[in-house]
Amino acid sequence: MPELHFRKSSYSDAHDECVEVALNVPATVAVRDSKDPNSPLVLLAPTAWQAFAESLKQ
């Protein structure tokens, strides 16, 4: 797997209790805990990530 480039929401600002997402790998969305960058990754299909993100807006 290529190097992942993680980012977190601008809504998080300086807070460390959030998730970071890497979208730079085709057909994969990688999610990790921002407090522990070495924690296991959750790997999702882009459609699953989109459905999850949309469910949070409801």
C-alpha cells in the first residue's frame, strides 16, 4: 500500500479526540484515531465511507 496522507476535519482544530482520514489511495479510505497514529487502521470502500459520512449529517 502506498504512503497514506491523513487529514482531520477543520472542525477539530486543536482537539486530539477525532479521527483522521486518508483518501489518497484508489478504492480505499483509511481511517485512524488521531490520538494514536500507530493504532490499527479501518479500511473502507469509498461507497461505505460516503454512506457513513452521510449518516452523520442526519
